[in-house]
Amino acid sequence: PLSFRCVHPELKSLAVGLYTLIMRMLAGIPAPVYFGALIDKTCLKWGSTSCGQRGACRLYDSSAYRYVYLGLSAVLRGPSYLIAILFFILIKKHFQNKNSRPIENGGREDAPMNKEDNCKVKERLPGSSDAENESCI
């Protein structure tokens, strides 16, 4: 989604392909392995196969299963939220600095240019006289 806006038009197909590859490598393939291994840890009673080997789980500890399932989801999502917050802060700082850059005459772009402009943005306070509100004129 964001990569469509940040990539040159001739590189969009490459960006989508790399994004899909990375998402599959980091999320699609290992996630079932993590969940399966941790869910197997909550098994209370294992079945057996006809060969005498360990079979499927017959009884899970439901409270441990709940903590493992929700905890693993939180652990896997937590770093992505932290990275997103960090990027948000960095981008916000970047655009704030970009919007308030100095202009040619040494002033700031977002500052009033002269005394009259400063008076125009002054608010009229309740209970104050007209002389106080029009002190710039």
C-alpha cells in the first residue's frame, strides 16, 4: 500500500514482488511452525499411533493454550507496532522541520512577516476593551 506511493512507476512490480517475498519468508512460513510448537507444549494427554509413537494430542490445557496463543500473537505484533510508532515519530519530525524551514530573507516561513500580520492573528479576548485589542493600529 505505502510502497505504491514511494516507488517510481517503473519499479512498482519489483517492489510488490519483493514485498510479497519478504512477507512470506518472515511471516507466512515460520508463523505456523511457532504456533504449532507452542500449542504442542500445552498438551496434557498425547495419543499413540499403531506403531507406538506419539500421535495427536487428545487433551489441551485450555488456560495455558489461551495464554500461549494470545501471548505469541502479542509478541509477534509488538515489535511491528514499535517500529511503526518509531517511523511515525521520525516522519513527523521530518515534515515539521521541512514546513518551518527558513526563507531567503532570514525569517521563518510560518512566522508573520510584519507587525500588521501579527495583529491580524491576535484574538479578541472577552472582557477586554477595544483599545487593548486594537493596540497595533
